[in-house]
Amino acid sequence: MTSTSDTSSLPVFRDPFAERKATWMELFFDLAFVIAIASTAHTLSSSKLPAGLLDFAVLFLLLQWAWAGYTFYSDRFDTDHLGQRLLALAQMALVLGIASLHEWLGRDFGLFVLIYCLLRAITVGANLVSGRHIPEVYRMTRRYSAGIALSLLPLLLAVSVEDKGLRLALVGLTAVLQFVPTALAHRQGAMPLSISHIPERLGLFITLALGECLVGITRAGSIAPSISTLSTGVLALLLVFCVWSIYFACLDGSVLRQSPSRAVAWIYLHAPLSMSIVAMGVGLEETLHRLLEPSEHGSRLLYLSWGMSMVCIAAISALRPIQGIGFRRGLAWTSGLFGLAAVILPFIFEPGPGFTLVMLAGAGVLLLILLLIPGTSSVHHAGESMDSPEEA
């Protein structure tokens, strides 16, 4: 990790081909999102589907775009100077403020809008300042900042709306619109990203999401500690480990040097992936609860979230450059088919919680075995490409 700071307080345009590692400030910044992710997860449960899932998805996307805004800015302009650290600290305070709101879509909505607009205003302001000092990115930063600012208009309009459904629709529109200026900038090649830094940052965010799965396992196990609880907890942990292994086998930043549309898709598929993984943590907690307090049904949320995670990982894997057809492409197809089956299954019948855990963990282990076939695993190759972008 980079621990030294630049002596200049002015932003610099970093070379996207140069070696780049996350700074200690970036890791500290991520801690605020650990709390925010846990807060959004509280809105989820199988009993609240699909309404609760929609609330969760909209809030999660808004927070993810805020994280991405800071990450992309740091990737291009960060000097790790004290002034930029203080800006990051201010964003952390705002993220924690959002996490502390109990009814962000209800009585706390006005405060939520104020905090979120301030959070995005920091990103907009930082990019505009960078554009003033770096002429070659002036036009890009101006358009990008204008796009982010305009995307907040539906959110501001929602303050005057009383109907919760319409309010959620307007907030969702803001979440969608915030994706547009960044995606357009990437497609036009105006925002080149580091082949070493961005995959590392995305991998760290996925790791934070996987942490919510561990929290879910721990919460369920603390209710009635026993040998039986420990064994089911280990099975749940195995399921999480398989998801981690399969994802990081596909983490190859060389895709950022492919076509702009492929790079954009690869980056933004991480949003539904991280969202699905956090939902999986809630689903795991529900399933373990139902094992400890006998129930006939597993968690529908666990099936949906695990399945969507596999579909997203399969898509991410399919986008990276693969020479030949081999087993690696077959692994992507297999992961995707397993994921689709898991999404469809709970709408046909709901197996018990024990069968649910065994089946999903077994599917993960099978995919893990496929990774061990020579030529399929790219964990080390991904690491090499991130450490040595010249070789990618």
C-alpha cells in the first residue's frame, strides 16, 4: 500500500499505466462504507420481498456511486495531500450520517437529501478544481461534474412528494442518472483508469460486502451456541469462501485496456454483484435462524442473492480477455447456469434451510473444483497483472 504523500497540494493527472496502489487514506475511507453497508442490509428480509429489496437496491446504488466517485477521483488526481485527506474525511462523516438515519425514505428524507447532495457536491467540486489546474482534463471534468449535478434534480424534486412510491421512483431515477455521466466518460476514453489500482479497489469493496456475510453468520450463531450451530456456521462459511474464490479468480484488470464498452460493463457489473453479496449475508442469517428454530422453508432471499452473485461473476469473467475456449470460459458458463437455477428454484418450491445450505455450498464447491483444473484458475495471473500492468 502507498503510505507516503505527495509534497504538492495541487491535484496531478496520474498516469493510468503507472503502478498504483491504494493509499492508507483510501482504506480508512472504506471503513465508513462498512457501516453504511450494514445499515442498508437492515432493510432486507424474505418477508419484505420485493418492496424491501427495491428500497435496499436504490439506497445501496446511491452509496455505491458515492464510493465510486471518490475512487475514480483518487485514481486520476489524488496526491494523498492533507487537504485531500480532509475532503475524504468530510465525505466519511456524511456517509456515516446517512447510515445513522432510521427512516431515510420517510421522516428523515429531507435530511437524507441534504446529506447526500453535500456528499456528491464534494466530488463535483474536487473534479472542477482539478480541471482548472490541469488543462487537458478541463472539458472532461466540467461535463462529468455537470452530469452528476443534473442527476440530483429528481432527488431534490422528491422532497416535495408525499407518496412513498413516487418518492422512491424519483430517488431511483437519480441512482440511474448518476451512472450515465461516468459511463459516457469511460466510453469516450476521457477517463482512463489504472489497470492496477481500480481492480484492487473493486476487489476491496467486494471484500467489504463479503464481510456482511460473516456478520450474518456470527449473528445467527450467537443466538444458541452449540456444536450443531458451529457445524452449520462452518457450512455457511464454506459457501462464502467459494463465492470469494470464484470472484477473485476472475479479477483481471487487463479488461480495462479492451474496448471502452467492455471496460464500462466490467466495472459497473460490480454494483449488482456487491449488492447481491450483501443481500446474501442477510439470507444466510435468515437460513441459519430457521435451522436453529426449525422451519420448513429456507430463505428465498439467499437463493436470489447467491444466484445473482453467480450470474454477475459469470458476466465479469466472460468480459475479461481469454485466449482460446478452454475450461475458463466453461467455468463462466457453469457459474451463470448455476446462478440462474438458484434464482428460479424458490419460485418453484422452497426447500428446507438445511437442504438450502447444503445445495448452495455444494454448488460452490463444485465450481471451486473446476477452478483447480489446470488452466482454469487465474488467481495468480490476476495478481500479476495488477502488480505489473506492463505484462497485462
